Amino acid sequence: MPDVIFNGPEGRLEGRYQHAKRDDAPVALILHPHPQHGGTMNNKVVYSLYHSFSRRGFSTLRFNFRGVGRSQGSFDSGLGELSDAAAALDWMQGHNPNATGCWIAGFSFGAWIAMQLMMRRPEINGFIAIAPPASIHDFSFLAPCPASGLMVHGDSDDIIPEESVAKLADKLGKQKNITIDYNVVKGCDHFFRDHLETMEKHVEKYLDANLQPAE
């Protein structure tokens, strides 16, 4: 998984990128949790999502938002981070001009940014949102939600109440031609301590059911 540096809106952005063997492989972009609360691209959930996609033959990128690690700039309350994510997707598409699909995934704050990017980029045809911050941020922009996807949340999350995410999943799932798979992990907190493997199983099962073989 080579280190990469690419240009973002406020300077260089640092990432890890796995290029697929197939010229027409799909691409996946993975977004990390809140930069002001210790979120980086090396977060365990982000790392797990990254490998779930790369193992399935995707060209996969995770990167540090502005001001994190070696990425230049400073935190911008989500607006700048959305621009960072768009620049990351542009960079990856430049290296994969024949990509046959595009997925986005994010954890917590990263899930919020991922869903916003999905609204702006019609080529994104699937998403995975882990512990989306439905009680903190407004997700009403998903009207209509442009793609089906997976949401995973812990029922012992003391930062984002499970009920808020269940409500969001239900609301999106009622939209025409949209299917939301919502999985609740029992006894699990916001950070998936001691429950990372269970989350991985939900992700793996969902991808296997919704992807064409990529290898």
C-alpha cells in the first residue's frame, strides 16, 4: 500500500493507495473520523474498510483530511473536508480512467462527508456508512438519496444514539429505488472497541452480495 501525496484545495494531502490489477477495476474512497477528535486514515475502522475493498479488486484510497498527519491546511468544519474528499476522488479517477464503478465509505464524521460527496458526484453508485453522526449533523440533504448502501451502528454508542441512525436509515430506505441495509451491533460503542470483527463481517457480507466479481 504505497504512500501517496496529491494536491488538495489547501495544499498537499497524504494518503495510502492500492492500485488494482485490472485496468477497468472499480474505485473506492475511504474517509476517516473527526480530525479534532483524533481521527486519521490509520483509524482501525478506516483501515478495515480499506482492506475490504482492496481485497475485492478495487483501486482503493484512504487519506488524511487537511491538517491531519502530513496533509496541509487546517480543519474547516466539514466544508473544506468535503473539498478534500472531492480532490481525492478526482486524483483516484485520474489514475483509473476506465473504472467500472465508484464506491464511498466513511466512519463517523467521515460518513457525513461521504454522504455529502455522494450527492455531488453521480458516478458514486454505492456507499458504506459506519456510525454516521445522525444526531449531530443534518442529513436532510439526502433528498433524494442517490444510491443504496449499508449502515452499521452500535446499540451502546454514547456519542451518536442508535435511534437517530435507525431513523435516518428508515427515512432513506423509504425512498424510491433505494435499499438501505441497516445492521446494529449489540453491546458496541461508537469506536467499535471489541466489536471490529463483527462490523467487518457485516461489511464483507454486504459487499459480497452487492458486487460483481472484480477479479
